[in-house]
Amino acid sequence: MIDEQVEGVASPDDWGKRRGSIRHEVSLPAIVVDRKGYAVACTIEDISSTGMALKIDLKTPEPGREALDQGSSGRLEFTVKSLQAGQHKVQVPVQIMWRTPTGMGVRFKRNDESLRDALKIIAQAAVEARAQDTGQQRRQASQQARKTMLACRRTAEKLLPNIIWTLRTETTKRLRQEAEGGRPSEAREARAEADLLDEKAIPIGRTIERLFLQAFAVTSDLDQTQELTIAPVLGARRPGENTAGGPIGVMADSVVESDATIIAIGHAAAEKFKLKLFQLNVRLANVLGHALDLEHNPLQPATTFRIFWQATVEYCDSPRVRRCMYDAIRTRVVPLLGELYDAIDKTLDDEQVPRAFGRLG
């Protein structure tokens, strides 16, 4: 791991882990070049010893050209600076592992000494920047609090893939059912939308996972204690603000907020799980020493469903897709949220966090 030799990191447990590779959140301009030589400006948002997550601003491709396809190969170029080695340019062959309209994840196809040295320099700068940022020092979480919140996040990580899979499969199932009884033109459209959701299952799932886990990190102070996930910190986007390399304002997206149906479903689910959510919020607040930020807490159904909504409609949006997604969330996803709350409650029991009151039925 590149982090083991970075000054200021006492042990691997001081950092959040994703799929076996310790990750650092950064903001570094770069260029990614696809296999046909098409260059796209991007921002490196996190690094690990095996790959990176990139934010891109890809314009509409030329006819017949789809740049940066998932699974394809390319080349990443960026520049690093250090007092010892000065400034030098790094070029590394990569494979695109996942892709969304605004980002992608790449895996290094070669990890030589030059790349390893560059990653160490970037990681060291990330550590120093976070240590000097007073905005990150709202509270010094104890080792036990970090351990407890990381255990809760791992519980969410285990259950989240099944929730995402259920959302996608139930939505496509309903689209195909509508295709069976519709007019020929509508049936073709419904089948095409179902096929598109199946085709984009991986990037949609990645987007949901990244946004959910990062929102959890923000809410639980894990981002304040260098326990990072693979997405940038979520924050509101100010009108006219240049956000290149900065926060992505997904949660504050006015289009998402204007979808009254998804908000209503979230409120109904919150009422259904009112006692469970109260129990969780009290217990987690006892661990953290302050109340949770309800606006960005992904354990709140309204926030969870906004994430699902945004990730899905970025790839496939129509009144029919939304209607089928609403039905899938109401009937199949809401019960799984209850299972998630129970699992995190059990994790808090294992971590010996006192209950607000007795076990809930």
C-alpha cells in the first residue's frame, strides 16, 4: 500500500478502505486519452495503489465516436510537484473499470517505480492539506468512535449491493411488463428503456454506492477524521461557481428536489420506520457527540431515494421509467431499508452502544 510509507499515517486503520486498496481524496488536474487518441480534461478525485477515480466534463462526442467506453484502455497524464524531485509529468496506461456521465474509475495497467513515487507525493500532500484545514477539525473523534462508525459503514456496504440490484431488476421488470400490454410503439420504447437500464447497471450502481457511502462519511464525521470513501465531499453548488475539482452538488440538485413523488415516497417510508430511525439517530448521536445532519444523512429514506433517483435518470429518463422506479421503491426497496436499519442497529449492539430504549418489533 502506498500509504504505509506516508508520514502522518499511524496505521492502515486510520484510513477508510474500499475493495482492498486504501484511498486518498485529492484534487489534481489531469488528461485522459482514449485508445483513438481523443483527449479529455479531468480531475483526479481519489487515488489508491491500484487506480484512481476521475471527474470528467465530457462534451457531446462526434458522430460515430463514443469516447472513454467502460472496459476500454487509455492513457492518463498528470503532473506532480515535490520539493525533493521538482516537477515531473507522469503517463500511465489505464483500463476504464466503470463509467458515469460525470466520472470514471480507472485501474493502472502498469505500476512502475515512477508511478509509485508520484502516488506517494500526492498522498503526502493530501495528508498535509487535511491536517492544515481547520474546516476538517470540527471534532476530534475518538478511536472508539471511528471504529464504531466504520463498523456501521461496513454493514451498509454489505447490504447496499442487494438494495441496488433490487431497484434495477424490479424497475426493468415493470418496464418489460408494460411492454407486453402496450401499443407496438410504446412496447418498443419500454423494452429499449429496460435494455438500457440493464446495460448501464454497473455505472448506475457505482454512482449510488459512491454517493451513499460518501454521504454516510460526511454525516458520521468519517470525512473529518480521514476515513474517506471514493467520492468527493458532497456540498451545495453555488450559482455561477466554478466547481472544477471541487464538490459535486448532487444532493442539492434543484431538479431532484422538484420531484414531488420521490420526496413523498421518502416521507412515507420515514413514517413507516419512525421508531427505528429514532433509535438509530439517538444511538449514532451518542457515538458522535452531536446530532446527525438529517439533510445529507443517507439513512433517511428521502435522501436515499434522491440518490437512487438521480443515479438512474442520468442514464435513462422518461415518465414511464420514473413510474416504474417509484413502484419498485415502494414495494421492494422500502422493506430492504428496514433490514438495513436493523443490521446497523445490531452492529451498534456489537459495538456496545447503549440503546435509546428496548428492542423494536
